[in-house]
Amino acid sequence: MVKTERPDILQGETPKVLTGCGNVYVTVNFNDGKPFEVFITRGHTGTCVYSMNEALGRAISIGLQHGVPLENYVKTLRGIQCEKPLDFPKDKRCTSCADGLAKVLSGYVKK
């Protein structure tokens, strides 16, 4: 797989996802209309949750830059459950930060 180089400037969106641990902000930047890099922010710099989310965002970004389909990440992350799932309201049910990330990314999968 060949890596696509990052342009100097990218446009993106940052939706907020409510999880059992609080708000998670997922920034998705686009290159040629396709998701190119992902940043996940939850918690304070230096915490374990923050570092794990940063690592997950970097790993997803590397995959996207090498042509891994976004659907693969959505399928892999959907339904992962943590100790504090958000069950209510039912239309916003989110079982973990990873599940919330999958919900956000699924909105960018081309149908």
C-alpha cells in the first residue's frame, strides 16, 4: 500500500459524542472529499484515556492514508463496551468511547 502524503491544509469537522465517560470530540479531516485523518479528544492531556484515544486516532489515520476503507474501522469498533455505557436516551446509546467513534465514522462511510 502506498501512503498518500498529507497536504499542508485540510478541512475537517468535529462532532461531539456523548459517552458514559463524558463528551468525546472526534475531528475528521478530509483530503479530496474522503476522511484522511482522525483526532479523538476526551479527558486531559497526560491521562491514560487521552493517550489511548490519541493512539487510536493516529492508528486510524495511518490506515486511512494507506487506503484502508473507513468501513473496516466502523465494523471493528462498533459495540465495544466499557464499564460506563450510556444507555439513555435510547437514540444516543453509546457503549464506549470506541463505540461513539464508530458512530461518528459511520456517518462518513460512502453509501
